[in-house]
Amino acid sequence: MGKNTTRRFPGYYAVLFLFFVASVIGFYLVRNQLAVAKEDNTYHQLKLFTQVLDLVERDYVEPVEPQKLIYGAIQGMLSSLDPHSSFMKPEDFKELQVETKGKFTGIGIEITLKDGILTVVSPIEGTPAFKAGIQANDKILKINGKSTKNMTLIQAVKLLRGPKGTEVTVSIYREGWSQLKDIKLIRDVIPIKSVKSKMLEDGYGYVRITNFQAKTSTELDKALKTLEGKKGLKGLVLDLRNNPGGLLDQAVKVSDEFLESGLIVYTDGRIEDQKMRFTAKPNKVHHDYPIVVLVNGGSASASEIVAGALQDNKRAIIAGTQTFGKGSVQTIIPLEGGAAVRLTTARYYTPSGRSIQAKGITPDIIVPFLIPEKEKEAKNVFHFLKEKDLEGHLKGDGEEGKEKERKKSGKDSEADKSAEKQLKNDNQLREALRILKAWGIFAEMRPSCAK
């Protein structure tokens, strides 16, 4: 039998080619139609906007400046997106630039809109709001008697800030309260120093970062050099509680200070420019000691980036309570005339791919904060006598030397008293110190292997 053969006529290929061409043309026609339809819809909406604008300018009860109408329209457009996108007038943009450099006058709180309600992210340590006892997640329902309902963040900030020495009253609601509480605050210059440090005990350092500003990483570097000195450290407590965040690049630099390699954070957005990855680089000075990071519900944004980076890279133990959960990236885009737009353009992700947004960082060890009890009178506390309490007891080895060293080093200095008082009143800090000490003990243990 002969082989089966199939003959292809020239007309067959011509039909196939024409079908292919028709498919390509059809695809582009559909795509262009969709684009035109989108443009037509946008044009229709803009036409609607200009009609309303013209109507207000012509028929409103009083004359209105066109700029006021345009600014208001832009503010409304951006505020409809999310709580963090906003329009900044030229004076607002200038104020923001001053704030990131670390100096402004006000009451000292970071605020956001949560479920449409003006909410405290965190009070800034040492400020009027902090001293008055305002806490993270407090709801601000009135400012100087004016309702904050439908108020933008920019409008709220303007009301809260003002000249040093002037008074502002905020009406606060806190979960568990049966009614609002009016708190009168005297505006002051908000401190520019974002890093504070001290020794908790011999070999154990403490660094508190209140927010992330332009000089935070430089201040941290100086603080670590002072704490480490010549002897180095056995462990460090990095306190990020009530830290509302700040500059992304500073969060990356602070994380990099304690990491030698690995991913710190990455962002993901619609456009390619918003897809960024930040990785750690080897440090000239190595901080080879255990770290415990303290966080709470007032730890947000940049502080969550640091906590997430150190947690995912197994560089630190995170202790405290669940963080705030602000995991979105805002880009400041300057406009003509000195105004600017703050636009949410991406989301943060920790090295392991966790989204911070609306979730926050879960501590490795949950340690709720306990309000300290009033100090009891020492005379009411009974202590059993010990050998060293007996008159004329034999001195133990090195006892006299230790006493002389204590006096020489100024063991009862103001710094030591400050650390002792802070440890006494802060159960989360005490727990962090205990973790560091236990870490050191376990590191020195050499368990025997069963044979």
C-alpha cells in the first residue's frame, strides 16, 4: 500500500494568514475601543465636575474663590481613597518638611483616621500629650469643642498645632469609658531628639527610639558607641513602644545597623517604581549580642518595619503586644505653586512576605503592660536576716572591694536611679531584661549528650 499524503493548496495558507491578520486586528480594535470608552467616561466625569464648579461659582449664596473650590475638590478626591492619602496646601507642605526635620510646636501626637474616626496612633514621649496620659487608640471626638466628624487629618493637625504656650482642649473617648473626657493641653516645642539611651544594669543597654527622623540612624550610632564602650554589651533592649513611625530610609538604616545580610523590607505597588527591595549590608562595627525589641499598639509604620526585619531574620526577640498595623507607603509628590499630594502608592512586606497592613507585628512573647502599684512603705515589708546583716560578720571574698568599687563608680548616680525607677515601674522592660539574662545563661550551658 502507498503512503497517505495530504496536499496543502495555496488557498489554504492564504485563508490561515487572513484569519491570523483578522484576529490581530480584532484584538487591537477591542483594546482601542476599551481605551476610548475609558477616556469617554473620564471626559464625561470631568464634564460633570466643570458643570458643578460653574454652578457653584455662578449661583452660590456668596462669592467663592476658584482656588478654594479646586483645593476642596482635590482634598475630597484623595480622602475618599484611604485615611493616609491627602492634599497639602503650600503652607501644609512646608509644615511637613519642618516636621520630618524634627521640630514643630503642638501637643505631640501622631494621629490617623480609623473607621472614619480621628484616632491616636501614639503620643510622642516627653510631650504635653504624653504627660497628660493620652494613649494609643484613644479617639479624639472634639478639638476645642469642634466635632472631628468628617474632618481630614490636615484639618485636625492645624487645630492641634499652634504657638508655644497656647491652650487646646481635646475630648477623648477610650474603650471602657462611659463618657468623653476633656483634656486641656498647653502646646510646646516637640523635642527633636529621637534616640535616648542608658545602661539598665552592668552590661545591659537600653535604647529608646521615639520616632524616625532625618538624624535617627546617626543618633543611634552614637548611642551604641557610648553604651558598648570598651567592654561591649551582654545584651540590648530596643524600645519601639509608642513609636508612630516616620521616614522609611531611617527604618532601613536602623535595621541594617543590627543585620549583616538579608532582606529588610520590600514594597509592592501598581507601578514598577514602587516595587522596591531593601537589603542589609555588612557593618564595620558588629553588634554581636542578643537584642529584645519592645513593641505595643502605638508602634506603627517604620517601627513595625524594624521589628519585622529583626524578627524574620532571627536577629531579635520581639516582646510586648500587637503593633498598630500601618503597612502602607505614602509618596510625597510636589505640585506647581508649592502644594503637594501625599498618595498611598504601595504596601510594606516583611522579609518573609507578611503584610503589615491592618495586621501589625505579633510579638514572639506577649507581655501586656501592667499599671504599677503604688510603692509600699519599706518599713511595712518584713525581711529575714541574712549573714551579711549580722553585726561584726566576717567579710566575704571581695566584699570590701566591691563596696569601694561601688562608691568609686558612683553606683547611686542619677542615671542608675533613673534606670532602677524605670525598671520598677515598667513590667515589660523588666521582662525584656530577664529574657536577655536568660539568653546569656542558656548560651553558656553545654548540655551533655546521652550515649
